[in-house]
Amino acid sequence: MSAIQTSFRAADWRPLQRALETEFGSAAADATSAFWFIGYVSGPDDIGQLRLYEHSITRRRIALDAFGNAYRRCAELDRYTHALASDALVQALV
């Protein structure tokens, strides 16, 4: 199972801002304040670390790479797989 890394690293908000801007427009970048930065998790081998965010109201999480591409946790495979950013954001927000 992919563990959240607990050693201190600064929060990386830019991937979430990119994803929100791409999907919902530049005004949506302010919506980052509705999320908590949870930490970093191991992503696919060719991607590296993912940033994990949790919505403060829905408590749903979204995993993004450094460029704002979304990933979904696949429990059966015990890893993260690529997901559509629009679907992942809506799922986190609703």
C-alpha cells in the first residue's frame, strides 16, 4: 500500500492551482483554499511522487502530479493510475 510520506516537505499548491485553472478557468484557482495539502505519495514509476490534497468539506482526496494531471488510487492493484482531471476534481468537490 502506498504510504503518505511524513518527513517535512513544503506544501506544493501549484499542481492543484493548475488543475483548477485548466478545468474551471482562472477564477477557480482561488478554490485551493478549500483544500488541505495532505502530503506526497508514490505515483506510477514513470511519474514519481504525487501530491495529495483533501477537500475541507467533502473530505474527498485528489492526487495530482507536478503538472496537475490527476490520478486515482486503484486498491486492487495497490497503486495510482491516470484519471481525467475533470472527473477527479468533480469527485473531490461533490
